[in-house]
Amino acid sequence: MMNQPGKPDLHFDIDALFAHLATVLEHTPDMEREWHFTLRCDEFDRLVRVGESLEEEFDVHVQEEVETVEGDRTFMGPPLLAVMIQAALGPEEVKSLASKFASLAREEGLEYEGVMSFEPLDEEATFGWLGLEDAQWRLRHFTDGGLAPGCSMPFVFAIEAPAMERAEVVAEALAGFEEIEILEDEESPGIGVIGRAMGRNDEAVLVEMYERVGRLAAAAGAELVGVQFFDDEEDPDLDEDWDDGTEEEG
């Protein structure tokens, strides 16, 4: 990615990165963040070998193809190795890690592409239903974490209907989905409809499906609550607290 003339490259200028985080996000070094150090190479097997040598110490993801954006051009770039650390790190610690991975890249014939910093996902909110903008950010986070762009993944939509007959209309409208469930909650005035369909790690696909489900819900006199990306093992008990997508404690 080309850096703007006259501006520091935050992938490599660690002091400028921390100044940016402090100014824009009010970040202090005692606050935990995710730090992603990336390396590239045309030889996927070489990246795999280097990644395996780091696995005991770090969380490592290797991608064979990576969607790359340069200016107004988008293309599939060479394989990428991401070394991810979630911790409260100060500038000197990040500089030390950057030096370590830059040296490793030189030794192994790789290209070191610097460091990126992300706010950690709120684990307590992981299963909350997401609006479209938050869902788009979640996909970006998945991709930064190593999920291949365009790969298949489940989209799970939550819809609230005012009465059972409206919920049944919603379920009929979602007939093409892989799984549909109508849920009643005595503490909720509405009826929940959960629809699971296979989507992709692609924001355009997410936007199209989210907007389509929203239109179907509205046409049935219901309201789209949000979306999540559960797989079968991660699904919360949707019979409880379906309206916010989380399980009640106790």
C-alpha cells in the first residue's frame, strides 16, 4: 500500500503509530491491543515453514492468496504470513518485535511489511447481533486475523416479528435459507425468527444479503435485528435472549 507523500508510514514508524493511536483513539501503552506483523513471499511453502517455526511463541496465520488494494486497483496478492500478538505493548516493545521480524525476513528471503494495530474484539459482545456497519468491521477483523477473503462462512440473521402470524410470513420469505427457526420468549413482546444461510467472507456479499433480508422482513411487517457469523459449534442457545443474541448467565 502506497503511503501518502509527506506523511509517516505507520506500518514502520512506530513512534508515529503510537502518536496516532494516542491522538485519534486516546490509546495509552497500558491498554491491550492486537498487533499484526506481516511478511510476504511468492513461495507459499517457505512462508509455511517460517510460520511453523514461530507457532510455539506466537499466534500465526498463513494465507495462500490475499486481496490487495493499491490505489484504485484490487487484485489477489502473494502469500502472506501474519504474526499476531494481543497484549498491552509500549513503543519500545513494538520496535523490538518489529526488528525481530524484519531480521527474520532478511534471513529467510521474505519481505517484511510492517505492523498494524487493531482494537481487540469484545469477547462478551461476540455473540451480540450486529448492525451492517459493525458486521462489515467484523469481516475485516476476520480477514486481518487470517480468514481467506471470499471463503464460505455462515450468516445468521435475527428478525423480530410483532406476532406469530407475521413470524410465519417471515419464515416463508426466507424459504431458501438452510435453516429457519421461530422462537418465542415470554419476556419479549415479539416473536424471533432466526435464519441461517451460507455466505462468504466478502463485504459486498454481506451487504447484498443483509439488505435483502431487511427488505423481506419489512415487507412481512417485521424488523431485522442484526446478523452474526456463528458456526454450528459456536451457536449460542438461541432459545434464550434471542433478541440480543446472548445467553443469560446463571
